[in-house]
Amino acid sequence: MTISVRLDPVLGEQVSHEAKRLGMTRSAFVKETLERALGYKNPLQLLDEICSGTPMGDPHASENVSEKFKAKLREKHSY
């Protein structure tokens, strides 16, 4: 299903900026955001996927989490 939404210029720029920062298209960013807002996706599940295999107490567990998170999002949304 395709929908069109009118955004004010400031919000539109924020959407574009955040999508670019995450390496996603604007459409993928909006879809992902709506799915989270409606409860279809749990952001903690993605974080868990990123951190799986990291032993408890590992002092390096929190290193590069944001980069790993971005890479996982890009992987999920690459065409």
C-alpha cells in the first residue's frame, strides 16, 4: 500500500537527515518508525541481535554498539 503524507519542512528535513545518518531511504525510515510506534517491531530485539554471542561481563560489550546497530539496519534495508 502506498500513502502520501505532507510534512512541514523542518520535520521533512529531520526525516531526511536521520534516514541518511542510518543509511536508509526515507521510505524505509518512515516504515521502520511506524512499525515501532504501532508495536510491530521491538527495537530491543535488534539490539539483542547485535549483542548476541557477547559473553556476560565482557568489558568490550558496549564498544561500537551504535556502529553495529547502523550496520544491522543497513543490512536489513539494503536492496
